Amino acid sequence: MPIARTELEDLLQREFRPDGRVLSVYLNVDQSQAANLNRGFTAALKARLRSIEQQLDGEKLRREFAEDSQRVMQAVASYQPQGRALALFCDASDGFFWQRDLKVGVETEVRWDERPYLRPLIEAMDEHERYGVVLVSREQARLFTIMLREIEERREISSENKIKHIKSPGNESARSQANIQRKDEEHAQHHMKEVVAELEEIAARRPFDRLVLAGPHEVTREFQALLPKRLQQLVVASLPLPMEATEHEILAEMQRVEGDIERAAESAMVERMITQAAKGAQAVVGAGPVLEALRMGRIMRLLYAHGRTIAGRQCTNCGTLFEGGGVTPCQYCGGNTREIPDVISRAAERVVYSGGLVENVRGPAAARLEAAGGIGAFLRF
């Protein structure tokens, strides 16, 4: 099953231990890449672990890192690739270990820090948001939720009591055909309303970010008109898929359109945020204003350009994040601060932990956002 948001929240809620370290591993195991064949990904992991080990000072740190590394290498040694990437988190000192396959690609990255490094996981879940897919005809329907290129849930609805078409002579035939057509329309309407009700139930229990309709154009158009307004607003595409399409074909078609849908949505979102920020209307742009809004718990949705990092500081007492280097005291509590290489990662984790959303924007949207400071946010109040 795909990674659920609750799993990410559990990782975010992991108790902070000042003397503890977590080994975070994102391993590219994509078997379509020559470098990963014959378990080439194992050599890549060993090289990165060795690089971290060489930078450690003190026997205690080296011993703890060796324990974490050994546990991870044991897991990878028996691992058979099931997706395009593997995510692992390990802290052998308290028995913490977490491992999941990812159907989406991530670059190999290894970190050993006080907390799990979650930015790649957050970005993967943002780039591949949950989709609802309805493949519908006038007599059948198939409903799916899809996340991280995996089908989470599937349902099928088949219309009952199909209308039987008959032939009668003369005027009686015309009247009969008109009556049959009327009953067909009523039956189709009843069927599609049942599908709408089923979709609403799924949306309430497993909310999706976007909705794709599939099937004959005239049917999907009729079905969309029956949706409640809140679901109509989630419709982003209509695809001409046959009812008998396999799940593999459905996933392939979704993969084909998902990137275009995501890029268009990101561009519109960035423009709206920049416009609102200029008007002072519940949006801000730039690292300073964003980190201040984060401190006050105001961020509803954080946006940043893909690949962007911002060096900064974190207060060791109250946890406040600041832009820029140096170890000056915290201006809010007077506590000590320490430098961190990227405040965006910490900011993204806090936004998700507080129930907010994170958007790692790419392409034209990223270029537009870079011109405005590379980071921004929509605010709750």
C-alpha cells in the first residue's frame, strides 16, 4: 500500500533525543537504470555511508553510526527491488527502524542527524498527490484512489435491471421505443447518481486532491454535471478510456497526464500567492516573512522552488528558525542558536505536522517563485 499521511505524521512526531541520531536513507533502486543492475545500488549506499563516517569525530559517534549503518546494510542486502526507490530510517540505539518501497523516483541521499530527514518523502507525496479516478459508462463504473503511482482502493458498480429493448409494429412501436428511451435515461441517471454517492463516501473517508473522469466524453460530461460543487471543483481531466481498461493501463495513462496537471496547478497557485502577498491578503513571499509566519503558526500551505535550500539557524531552546548564518542568540527567548544547512526542510516538516500542506513547485512555477525569493506561503489568518 502507498505511504499514508498518518505514517508521515508518525515520523514527524518521533520524540526528539538531543543525544540520539537517525540514519535516513533514500536509495534509488530503479532497475531501468544500468547503474542499479546487479545490485549496483548497494555500492552507491556504501560509498555514501563511508563519506559520512570519515567526517565523524569521536569514538562514541563512530560506534553509534556503525550500528545504524550495519542495520541498514543488513536490510538492503536481503532487499529485492519492488519499486523505483527505497526509504529507510534507523536509530539502533532505541530499536527504531522504518522501511518502505517507493513507486516514484528519488535520488540516492543519506543523512545522519538528530531527526529523520523527511524532505524527499514530503516532496514525493506532494508531487504525486492523491487522485480520485472514475471510469464510468451508462451502466457500469469503476472507482479508484491513486497515490504515489499505486492504486490504494478500487470499487466496481454495475447497473441492475437493464432495460430490455423490444420491437412492436406500427405506431405502437414508436410509442414503445419512446418509452424505452425514457426508461433508459431514467435508469442511466439513477445509476450515475449511485456512482456519485459512492464517490462522495470515498472522498469523505479517503480525501483526494484531484479528480479525473474517464470514459465516453458525453457520459463523463453528464456525470460531472451530477457531482456536488465541491467535487466538480476537483475535476482536472477527462480521459477517453474504455471500461475494460486494465489497472496497468489506467496507471500508465494517469502517469502520462499527472505531470502536466501538476505543473499547471502549480503555476496558477504561485501567481495567486504572489498577487495576494502584494496586496497583503493572507499570503507572504520571501524567507524572512515565511519563517515569521511559521513561528506564529499561520502557514496553511508552504510553497518553495524545487531544489531550493536556505541556510539558517535554529534556536536550541524554543526551536525558532531564522534565515542566515551566525550563532547570535534567539531574539525571542535569548537561547543559543545553531547553524543548519537548510531551513526549508525543517519548515516543511513543521507545516505538515501542524496539518498544513507543502508544495515543491517545478518548471515555470519554480522560475516565477525564484524571482520572488524562492519561497512563499498562504496563511490561515
